[in-house]
Amino acid sequence: MSGSKVPRSPPQGDPSPACGWIRPGVVVHDPFECVDALLASFAFGLNARGFRVLGYVQVPRPDASGPPLYIDLATSRPLPHEPGAAEGFLRRAMAEVADLLLIGRFSACTEATDLVGAPIGGGVGRGLPMLTAIAGQAIHQWHSYVRHEGSMIAPDRRALWTWWGPDRLYRDLALGVAEAEVRRITIGPRWILVEGPQGAGLAALPRHPRELRARLPELRRRSLRDLAELTASWDPLETAVGVAALNAHYNRYDLEGRPGNGAHRFRHVEGQVVVIGAFPGVDGILPRCAVVEADPRPGAYPIAAMDALLPGCGGAIVNSSALINRSLPRILRLAGSRPIALVGPSTPMTPRLYDYGVETLGGLLVHDPEGLAQAVEAGALPRDFTRFGRYAHVNGGVAGDPADPAGAHDAHLNG
């Protein structure tokens, strides 16, 4: 690694927080344990996905001699550790509305926030996430600093992603979509189809699409990335357009996957499986499952029951409509570390979802976009889609019995 100096960028913009306040999290570690490599890996991973991460960590020199190196997390290059470095990064993060500020030393964080006058808050909202680390015996200093705000995080990757939170998965998914041409948008009475250069994607429409039809000429002029960014909208129809664009990018024509949607993997999960959104035949595959529906039939539970069912469940199978109605982040928070499958024609089959707690992704891989477009326009149902594609699943974790043959039991669940 080069020893050349990288000057600290000067403060930019108004020193008042552009993000409103600081949302701090601290990795609590053993005093003899170094967590800088863990923090750097997390930061570099977010940067690689397209998020804007600023800050630095301290790492030992490769030859174990001399003072430690300070690494700029935005450039991966050595950084001269001059007085006020943390303050400079904090001001930059506020001015540029960064996605995350990471300062490896807790004392530097407190000094920087005091100098800038940045208020400490909680939750997500418009707060700037700030991550640091502290040895366990000094945890009283953390409590004095944050009072009733802030989060303590275990020193492992899964805990960091839990702190980062599933509310950011929509932006994460959109960041991975290419600035590519949109070849086709077809709006039917129930579904919308978006076709890109390498794939075609569907999303269920939450209400009558007359408003979308009026905007169709304008939507067709946008790039696939622009459409995917509509997943940030609180308008359900715009979210549906965004999800269809996500699927047009991620569910490529050449994507490989095992047959079926992967629900069979939950047959041997210990504890009750919660199914969010009913699927035909699910009772035969998961006889002890608890079904949650917006309009529950006899024997099913209402949406409000998720608060009671998910925290103690053995796993959950979630209809991909949860991505469109924006209930997926809440489901992931409630389920915690339990195995989750996201299944249905609207599922984007991308590894980006694994870090947010989704282990199995079951979706539709289209092979005849022209035929599917005609079927969507005519009001086709999901069971009709198999004439134009195939249901497949991919896995980022193990749920139940991994030896269970794929596709033998769950192909019809997508109907």
C-alpha cells in the first residue's frame, strides 16, 4: 500500500446538519479485539453497492512497525491522521448528505459532533447514520454520549446489517439497476410488465391503472434505472412500476435457478411457519403454517397479527406483493434472524436481498416477453404466466432440510 499522503478534503457547505441529526450506532467489542477490519469491510461493501460512505478506520501496518495507518473509506487510500480529521469528515457527510459516516474511534466521534454541534437522534428518518466502535469496559461513556438514543451492535456482519436496516433495501435494489433502455412497458388490469435489454419483469398493480396509462408515454422515455428509482415513491402505482423495472434488470433471461419457488424448503423448519399472503396448496405443504392475509378467510389471521406471530416463528414465506405495498421492511424487522422466503412473480432475484434477511428468492424468469405482454394486457392471472416463463428459486441461506429435492412440491404455489 502506498505511503503517499492524501489531504483531508476541506469542509463543504453550511456546517449545520443537512440530514437533520445524527443516528449513531456503536460496535461493542472486547478490549483486546480489533474491529476495524470488520467496519472497513462493511463500508467497502456499501460503497460497492453504490451507497456513499465517508470516514476512516485505523489499521496496523503490514510490517507491524511504526504507528497505525488510517484508511479513507471512500478511496481505500492512506490518510494522514491530522487533528480535526473526524470533524472534517462529519462536515462533509452533512453537506453531501452521505449515506453513512464511519469513524473507527469513539473519542473522535464525540469530539467531532461536539465541535459541529450535531444533535443526536434515533430511528431512521432524515438522520445521518454514524458508526463507531468502543471497548466494552468503556460502555458507560457511550450511554453518557447518546442518553436514550443510539444503538449498540454486536461485532459481526449480520448485526451491522440489522442496524443498517431493511428500510434501505429499496434504494439498494435501485442502485444496482443499469442505466439501460426500456424496450417495453405493458399495463394490464392486474399487472405491469417492464422489459429491458436483458430481461423482463412483472409487478402486481395495487389499484386500477388508469393513472399509469395516462403517463405511459413519459414513462417509456425513462431509463430502466429511472423507473427502478420509483420504488422510493409512496404512491403504490409508482412503486409497482419501480418493482417491475427491478425485475426487468435482475431476473435476466439467462438467470439460472432451481425449479419452483422454494417454499418446500420450509417443511422441516423448527417452529411454526408464517405465510404472509395465501398461496394455493400451501396447507398441503406446510400443514401447521399460520396464514396472514389482508382480508383473512376463516382460519387465517389479519395483518395486525404479524406483530405477534413473526417474532417467535420458525420462518416466514412472504408474497412478493409485500415489496409493492412496502410492508416487507416491517416483516423483516419483526422476523429478526428467522429464515425468510420472498416468493411470487414480483420477486427480484438478486443477492442484494440476502443481507437484509431474505434467504430464499422465488420468482418468475421470462422467456417469451412478447407473449407475456399480450397475456398481461388481456388480464392474465399468475397461473397463466408459466406459458411465457418459469418459476425458479435461488438461495442465500439454509432453511429447513437442504436435501429436500427442489421443485417437487412448490411449483404450483405461484398460482
